[in-house]
Amino acid sequence: MQRRYTTKKYDSAKSLKAGQIEDLKEILRLCPSSINSQPWQFTFVSTQSVKEQLAEVSWHNTQRVLDCDTIVVFNRIDNVLLFEQQIESRLSPFAVNYFKDYVKPLPIEKINTWFSNQVYLALGVFLSACAEMGIDSTPMEGIEPDKYDDILALKDYTSLVAVAIGYRDPEDANQLSKKPKARRNLEEIIQHI
């Protein structure tokens, strides 16, 4: 965490190794979620023409999307019936009943929030894994999810957040040697009882 920061400028000439991408895919596969629900799908985009389309609907992240090696789009399930079928085929009755008793009775907005919360768990693990592997990253909520969904032809899932990954440009003004981390003091955020 001392080395990790949000990269603002990528070196488009430097590429990740195929093995690194495969490792990141496996890390996402192993991510934790409540009741092992895994209400997600992850889309890795390295094709420049698709990155160009995504860049147009990525607000102030356009250049990062264009210059990074790969965009990873974190998608949450958007179909409760499909989700139930998935968990009934692979989870314990306890887990399935937890969903049916505590989550399913909620309004759809709260169900989707529960799904989204699981995806954000995976996002945290992913960002940490990138840092450990020496891969630079930029988490981006500044995207137009509906347009991402159309570009990626998502069905039963919706885009939630994207992460640009690759290697920083040596001139990136956000790197820690040029802009130190600004975090609140430990005693302000930690309570130990």
C-alpha cells in the first residue's frame, strides 16, 4: 500500500506479460464475496479499437483508457433469477437460504446494492494484487455504465467500475516521488477497543 497510487499517465509502449494477465484473472476468480455469492463478471479489454470506444464514454479518463495496456471492467449481475439459478447449482442450502431470507425480500435497488458491494470487495483485492505485482492501476467510476454495457454487449450484467492497468509513464505527475500520499492520521481513522 505504500507503493500503490492511482496512475494518471500510462506508458503506451510498455505492455503487460500474458502471464500477468492470467494471474490477475485467477486472482479475480478467487476473490471473496458474501456467502461466496460471486455476483460478478470481469471483462478484460486489450483490443485498441474497443478501448477507443470505451475511452469516448470514460469522462475525464479518456487518455488513461487509450494509453493503458488493458481495461478491466467490473460487472455486477443484473438478473436476480439468473443469480438464484447460479447459487442454487453451486452453493450450500445455508447460503441459498441466506439470500432468499435476507436479501431477496429487499427492494431491487437494495438487492443491486448488495451485488455491487460484492464487486467492490473484488475491486479492493484486485488493486492490492496489482500493487503487489508491480502493475500500475487506475480505478475509474467515471464511466458511463450503460454505454460500456452496449460496447461490451453485456447481457444479464451491468458495468459498475473499470480499472486501467499497465505501467506508468515516467512523467506521471501523480507518482509518489512527485506527489506523496495524502492520508488522514492513523488515530483519526482507527478505533481499537
